[in-house]
Amino acid sequence: MQEHHTAIHQLAVFPAQLQAVVTRINHEALSATPLSGEWSIAQNVHHLADSHSTAFARCRLILTEHNPPLKPYDQDAWATLADSCNPDIGPSLLILQGLHQRWAAFFMHLDDADWQRTGQHAESGPMTLAGILHGYVAHGHAHLDQITRTLAAYQALQPE
């Protein structure tokens, strides 16, 4: 459990880190796509809510079932849905705040043996609870980086 403690803490504080980056960004900047092939800031935030809530559900399935199937989804298709393009990111930030509190509590209460429990992802193969924790901490940080790069690219295009 101790080896996971830092990752659980990072998972718990992620929503506050995200909010600190996106809070004062206007709707035009949230919707802009200045980087070719990358999502807008709003799409990134909504994706984080979608992806992390899906992963939390997968964790609960893994803990309560024996090697359950874990259904994939098309994240790029989800990112084009109207609610994913909406510059109002407030609801997704609220989802992430509550979700990460519960998710961190979930991980804090695992027994040593629980960390290696698996689910069977149709595309990625076996997934453990330990792998999900560490993978989604990295996922959050990767999207924070993408949001920061997108904002910098948008600001560079603005007239002085």
C-alpha cells in the first residue's frame, strides 16, 4: 500500500490542479483548437470527466467481480459530442472533484491482495487496480500538459 500512497495523493489533488489552470480561461479560448490534431481545452476537461468516471466504474467492477470484461469506448467520437464541445466546463470540474475524492478513498481502502485484481479490457488486455491508479495519474498529468500547450498556442495567436 505504501508504494501507492503518493499516487493516491496525486489522484486526490488532481482536480484542484486542473481547476487552477482552467478557471480564468474565457469561452473563446476554451473552445479554440490552435494545435492541429489536438482537442480544445474544453474537450480535454470533458474528456477527463468521461475517462476518469469510466475508469472508476472499471475499478469497482474489478473489485467486486472476478476478472470482469471492461468495455472500451471511442474517446475521439465522444469528444465530438455537443456536450464535450461546450465551453461550460463547470459541470465536468464538479464531476472530477467529487469523483476523485471517492476514487482516492476507494484506493485507500484496498487490501494488499486487491491491487493485483484484474479486469479484462477488450483492447488492452488485463488491467490491474495498481495499473489503473498509476495510469490515470499519468493520464491526468498528460492532459494538464496538453491544456497548457493549447492555451499557450491560443495566446500566441492573439494580437498584442
